[in-house]
Amino acid sequence: MKNIKFKVPMVGLLLALMSFGVQAQDQVIENWTCQYHDGKGLKDLLGARDYMVKQANKAGIDLGSQFVWSLAKGDVGFDFVWQAPHDSGQALAARLDAMAAAPEMAGVNARFDDVADCTARLGGFEILHRRGAVSDPDAYVIAGLACRAKPDIGPADVSDLERHIVRGRESLGDKAPLLTAAIKPRTRGPNASNWILFSLFNNFSEQMAFQNTISSSETTQSLGRHFRTKMDCNFALWRAQQVIGPQG
């Protein structure tokens, strides 16, 4: 998996993150968007995962919690997303430094490169609303909106939209998604999304029930109109699972 280079020193990475608007204490997330090589699939990806975990254990490196989203429905141009959230930019930098210094980790990227072609990105990460946890971390559903802000839409407009999302989720009570979060990519190409919203559900039935609920709620219909004034979005559904780390 093409990674942020392990040789980047901690101070240099922190300065880079701050230049993208991510402070050292903010939550950040690594995202790899990946296309499988011919004949490869999830089983091969998890084999590479197993090797990384084994080598990290030998080196005494804590890999934290990491996740894979496999595309179920949508037209996004790749097969899966690998995610590694971090409590802060400083925590990310410390892990990268540890991996760079450990000879046990030298062959890890090659294992992932054999499975898929990936693009690595960094983003700020914020949980907007949480109702509960998924019942099975090995199999749940994510509804995602990958968006580009319309012209002249700035950070204050995005914050206003996020507050509206929170009010909408709160109004739904136990019919709201289990979790709703936003990613603000800091490293991206010229045509890539600059704001991503995703919501967690236990299964597709829950997600469809949510869609039916918001279609009949004036609060969420108002949110939909607000969305259309701020963002152009691409919707996709994903089968998700936690692949590394303590569950919870």
C-alpha cells in the first residue's frame, strides 16, 4: 500500500499537517483509496494485514484501530478504502517515526502493493453525532457522501452545515445513524472531494429505514435543501469492518 513515506521526521510531518490546517492536537485520519490488482480481493488484503500486525507486534508498535470499507453500491472509481484514525497529528507522526525506525516493518508496504494500487491521503476528522456502537464491528454498513463545496463556500459555511446536520440527527432520536462523522481532506488532487460525510448502520435494512425517515421529516428535508446550496456530492454504500485493533 503506497503510504505516507515512513522516512518523514516527526517535526516535518507536524509542520506539514499544520500547513493544511490540521493542528497537532486535532484528530486526523489516514485514508487509502484502492483498486485491487487482477485476481486479488479481500482475502489477499487481510493476508497483508496479518503480516503487518505480526511485524508490528515483533517491533512493539501499536497500530491502533484500522478499518476497511468495501464498495457495495456506487460509482467511485475504486474498490475499497483503508482507514487509520489517530487522536492527533502528533500521534500519527510518532507512529510513522516508530515504523520508519523498525527493521521489522521494512517489507510491509510490498505486501500491500502486491494486492492493490492505492492513493494515500490525510484529513481532519470529527465525530458530529453519536447514538451508539455497531453490534458487530466485523460487519456493518456505511453510507458516505463525498462532496465538493460549491464556489464561494468557505469554512464558516461548512461549519454552519455541520451544525445543521447535528440538529437533524438529534431530532431523529433512536432513528438516527449510530454515528455520523466528517472528514476534511488536507492532501488531495485537484478534482478530489474536499468534504466527506459518513454514517454508520448495523445493516442495510437500518440504512434504508433511515432514508425513509428523512424523506418524511421536515427537519431533514430542510437539511437536504441546505446541502444542495453548499455541496455537490456523490453517494455510495459500503460494507465495513474493523481489521486492526481493539473493538469498541
